[in-house]
Amino acid sequence: MEAVVGENIYQRLAKHLSSLGMGYPEKEELLEILRENFTSREAEVALAIPAQVIPLEPAPLSKISPRLNIPEDELERILSNLAQRGLLYSGKLKNGETGYALQQFGYGFPQTFFWQGIDAPNAKRMAELIGKYARNEELREVYGKTKTKAFRYIPAAPSFEPESHAVFPFEMMEELIKKVQRIALVHCPCRATAQLIGKKRCNHSLENCIKYDELADYLIDKGIGREITKPEALHIIKKSEEAGLVHMVDNAREGIKHTCNCCGCCCWSVGTIRRKRIPRDVLMATYFLRETDRERCTGCGACVDICPVHVIRMEGDFPVVDKEWCIGCGVCAVPCPAKAVQLVRKSDAIPPKGFKELHEQILRERKF
């Protein structure tokens, strides 16, 4: 009877996690991941944490404890331990107390298992399980359910010439980094996962995933990430552009929490689009497309070689772009010796104002 009750708690937790704004699709593989990481007591505690909230919005103990028959001091120990292991997000509330939140898909799950790198405890086992779980159908279910997308790409700096483009500050990495208070550096979960499960690994840097403010506080406090300065972050951004990596950020104009520097080899977003597994606009918000200045282009083909989604081909001595799959990342402008690459707006759409507004909109569109 105890085994049946124990199994039921994981099924209930899986259902609870599916009701997050960035919810986890319910599948057998998810139950296995939960069983590997939560005791039945811990699963019971996780079930008491509010689900239909925006990511990184911690709940006070006063909202969690009434749902449980657990002494408050024991509850605090369990919550603190789960947060220390990366299984819950924790952050300071306005009154100075510590609050706790479930890790949402793309905002802690499954990234938390790999942010410390390939030597993190349990990383190899989790890579195997996540590899079975987070496939194309699951990504489509998480990111394709709503018109509003959680993430967008910010173009590489060389793709814009200030005198010829009306560029908003929220479309420039340098301007976004100026506004943040604290920065943490962690390992790329996608490249770490690929390496752990023995897939052909790329040569791109493993430690170049950047987190900001509340998320940075959490990662630094738990020893999951290390603190870096703004000049260090900008250096990583520049080197990433030179390496052909794509800047993926929250689809908001203000309050972004992270920048992933993504490759087409391993990344869940760029790689999925490169392999044409899920249409670009189902997966991500794209605000720009690439065009080419015919008078400037020398037909060198450098843009073809660096394109992370493989959507540029040479026709004679001129590059042609598949605009159905172009992600407007501007990476192709970095090696262009003639400055012939231009980015044009895909539409007049702009991202939601802030991180909170973004995820409140996604919650409304989920229509629970």
C-alpha cells in the first residue's frame, strides 16, 4: 500500500508541475526524473507550492505551510535543502524572509542539473533521462501552446549600423547589461547534456550562460554559478558573437533574467530550428530577418559558413536566405568583410514591457 501511495504522490506532482505557466508535459519519463530527485516527503512539500505563478516568484512559508501537516521548522529545512540542491528556486521577499518557487520549464528545469557543468552530482543520470523526456513533442507542447513566446533572440552587435537602423535599447546586449545589478555565469545546459550522453560535441565554450539579478542572486548564493562583472559579461558576449553563437534572452523589453549564448549543434532552440524539427515561430519570438546589400556584397560566402541555423546558400556569387527559417540573429554580419548584411524588422511587433508582464500574458493564454 505504501508503494502505491508513494507512486501516487509523483503522479500528483507531475500534474501540479504541468499547470505552471512554463509547465512540464506529463509523461512517464517525467515521473522517473521526479522519483530520482524527490523523496515522497519532498514531493509532498513541492505539491504545496503555488503553481500558476510567473517564474522566479517565491511564495512565503505562510502560503505553503497551511497545505501541509508538517511542523514549520521541519518544512523550512526541507525547502532549504531542495533549494540548495537546485530543485526549487528561493529568493528574498519584500519583508526580508526567504520564499520558495517551483522551477519552471526553461527557468531552472531541466537546466539546474547542468548549470554547474558536467561534473555536477547526478548530472550524467539526469542527462540520460532528460534526453528521453525533453524531445521535440515536449518542446512544442511547452512553447507552442501560447501566441506569446517566452524567449527571443537579440541580434549580434555588428549587424546594426546606428546611422542606418532605428535600434531600440532593448535590442542591444550592451544596453541590457548596463541595467542589471548582479550577474552570474554558469555552464550551458545544452552543451553539457550533449557531452554527458556522448553526442558529438561542438568546440564552443561550455561556461558562457549568463544570468541576472534575482536569478543570479540564487545561483551565486547556492554555489551553482559564479559572480562576474559587467565588463566580463560583455567580453563573453563579444567572444560568443565571434564564435557564431546566438544571444537568446527573455522575450521582454525590461527585467531580463538570462542570456544563453546558443549554438546550432546542441541548443534546444537554435538546434531544433536548424534541424527544422519545429517551425521557428512556434518555438521563439523573432523580430528581425536578414537581407543583403547587393552593391556591397563580395560573394565571399563567410555568412554561409557561420550561419547557426544553416539557412544561407550561395547562388552563384550571391547569398540567398531562407526567410521562413532565418532567426534574425545577425551572427552572419560578424565575419562579413564588406558590411553587406542588413537586418530588417520582420513586423512592427515588439516584446512585452517587462518579465512580469510577459509571463502574466503567457499564464492568461494558457487558459487553465
